[in-house]
Amino acid sequence: MSEAVCVACSHKIDAAARVCPYCGANPQTGEKIDTEALLRETFQPRAEQSRAEGVLEFARQRQGIVVLVGVVVAFLILAALHQFVTARNANAVASGPAVPLTDITDLSNQAVQVQPQPMPKLDFQYDGNSKTMRTFIVESGAVTPPEVIAAQQAAARQAAAQKTAVANAAHPAPAGTPAQPPIRPPARPR
Ligand SMILES: [Zn+2]
């Protein structure tokens, strides 16, 4: 790399340089180039902008601030709207018919939800005769336990006694006849 010396500032610079990087002058002749005029020629200054253009330019340069201000303004508008609606609803009377609170909160009176699920199809072969299915399910040769039989008979006796008592109260029996036949003791299964 050959070196040359700038005439204007006497710095060592590259020989191929057209302009001295230190002083900006021509290294051979030492005369300076008017860069201001060149710059002015290349980048022409803008014409005087109007006030609206100035505002737009300001907004373009500071987009963050503009977005922030827009968000704040939108929030204030929404808050004011909400305040207005709240104040209006505080004392305004609805013109529609009143709706009971249970229509909204009570789910048990909704027919669709309390509807029982349909019975799934069962693959038992009882051909529509439920008796067949019952004998199919109940164990053959099963014996009712004696205490269960005794309880059933006691319940039946009580029911019969209540029935006769009600009948006697409605139609009193003539005197001299027994109110009801004596109850026989239940036959114990062997
Ligand atoms: Zn120079």
C-alpha cells in the first residue's frame, strides 16, 4: 500500500485517496471541497410545512406517545360511558315484565335438565315379557328368610287392622257381633 502525504494537513494517507480523511481536502492540490453546498444540493431542505403537517410529523416521530395517549383517551371514554350507564340504571325502571329470580338461578325447574336419561338398550332376550326376565334374574330355589316373612306378615296384619278400624269408624258394627275375626298366628315355614 503506497502512502502519500496530504498537502493541506500533512497527514499520511492512502495514495489512491481522492479526499483526505483527516481534513477533507484534495491531497494533491490541498484545496477543500465545499461539502456544505454538495449536501445542500443532494438533500434539498424541505419546504416550510404547514401546522397540520407539523403535527403529523411530530406524531410520526413519537409514535409511542401517540399510542399511549390514544389508549388513555379510549379508556377515559369507556369509563365515562360506564359511569353514565351505571348512574342511569341506578334509578331507571325497566318497562318489561318482571322475571322471577328462580327463573334465572333455579335450574331444577328446567324440564330439559331434569329429564331422565332414556334407558339404554339392554341385550336380554326376554321378548317383551318381563316375567321371563325376572325369572332370569332371580336365583332359582331361593328361600325368603323367616324374619323377612314375619316382618311382611306383621306389616300386612297392621295394614288390615287399620283398614278395618277405618271401616268400623265409618260404619259402626251392630252390638253383639265381633268387630273382626281373630287373627290366626302366621304359619312358620319349615
Ligand atoms: Zn489532509
